[in-house]
Amino acid sequence: MPEFLLPKIKPKVIDSIIRRNDIIGKIAGINLKPIDFNDEYEFKEYLDAIIRLKGDENYTGLFIEGYKDLSKESIFRIEEFTNMKISDGENIKITNLPLIMKEICNRMKTNLEEKEILVISDNKEKIKALIKGISKDIRFITAIGCEKDNDEIYEYILEETGLSLFYPSNIKRILGNYSIIINLIGNLQIDFSKVRKNCIIFDFGNGIHLSHKRTLPFIKDFAFALNDLSIEENIWMEGMVLSSLAESLIGGNMKGIRYLYCEDNYYTIEDYVKSFINIKGNF
């Protein structure tokens, strides 16, 4: 059929996702051509298609390939209309981040407690959750990005964890102090020429940030092997499952991350350390 005759919207369930003999999700196609989410008619057709695919099932999570390209408003409307949450994998990242940082340090024969960590976020609830989640084995945390909420965040973290946050007056002057940077925002503005060359950067923002020649490859996401999640293989899913999809299917408390996603590749923690940190030197 000529492309111009193809409908833009054609929802169809093409497979089931099976875990331990239970169906935990559907794999579906919705649009045969790109959707203009700024076009109200197309957007409404897209939403209606999701509802038709959902049917009477009580699904609460929704994974959309390429969801990071959607605006916050579009995501909100989809979630509100479908009564399903589009997960960004944040809970899995927070749950596993301290374990991964600790394992990296153990492999480098260094102590995580001695490392200075910079956390960047413009969302006070996210920065609270992240710092609380990683606080157990960390003594030195600097936070930037939520300056108007600094007092509230400081008091919350102090009460919940006993940690005192540091808020710098000029972050550029002290960027070289940090062994680990954790970014949660899309418009990351950092002069990477000032970052120490062996600094580990977890870049969980939605923006496109390219590793600087001075830095290690940015860790963009965490991943499970499909088998680690006890999910049956199918032709539609890759052997690796990134945090957003894993959280949509199983929830945000899943531990046991074995793979780091960076530079469009998957690395075990051991391979990442051997391939990059050992080359750059201790940190």
C-alpha cells in the first residue's frame, strides 16, 4: 500500500509480556506515522487509541518508546487521560544508585564515604528523594539547581538523614573537587573543562549531553538483563531492559542492577571500571 494511503493511527496488540507464567503487560503498536502532539486532533486520536488498547485491563503503567522527547504537558495529559503512569525509572535509579556507587568504589579499592558528590536538580521533591536515598554511605554532598528551596531541602535532609548539605556560592570554582556528579535536569550547564578527568557522571536528565574529552563516558541509565527479571524472551524486546521499562513492568523497588548504559552501549560495572576508570586513573 502506498504510504500516503496508510492511516496514521492503527492500534494493535502484537504480543504479551510474560513473567513467571503471568501476563504482566502488552506490547502494542499505535501509530504508523509520526504523531504531532501539538495537533489537538492527532493527540486526541492517540489518546483514544491507548484507551482502546487498554480495554478492561487494570494496567497502571505505560511505557512509550521515545517518551523522553515528549513535553511535560503531553506526558501529564496522557497520564491523566489514561489513568496510567509513564515511568521515568527514577525510583529504580534511586534504589540502585548507592549500591552501584559503592561497588564502583569497592572495585577501585576506595571508600565512598570519602568522596565529594555533587547533585544537580531543579525539582525539590526529586532532589530530596535522591539525597535521602544515597545518604547512608555518604558524608559530603553538594546540591545545586533548587536555590529557591534551599532552606526547605536543607532542613528536610538534616532531619531525615543527619547530613548537612553544602550550597556553594560559585560552583565553577570547586567543580574539580567532585568525584561523582549526579544530574537530574535536562539543561545541564557545566564547564566540563573544570571537571576532574576521572569524575563519574550519572546523567539522568532528559537532555542530550555528550561526554567531554576530559570526562569518563556519562552513565545515562541502568539496565537489567531480561532474564534477570524472569521475563520471557520475545522478538520485540531487547535482551536488556532500561530502568524506565523495568519500573513500568515490575515497580520501582527492584534491585540487582548489573549493567550501566552509556555511549549507546551496555557495560557491567566491572567492565566500566576496567575500560574507563583504570585508563583514566584512580579517582
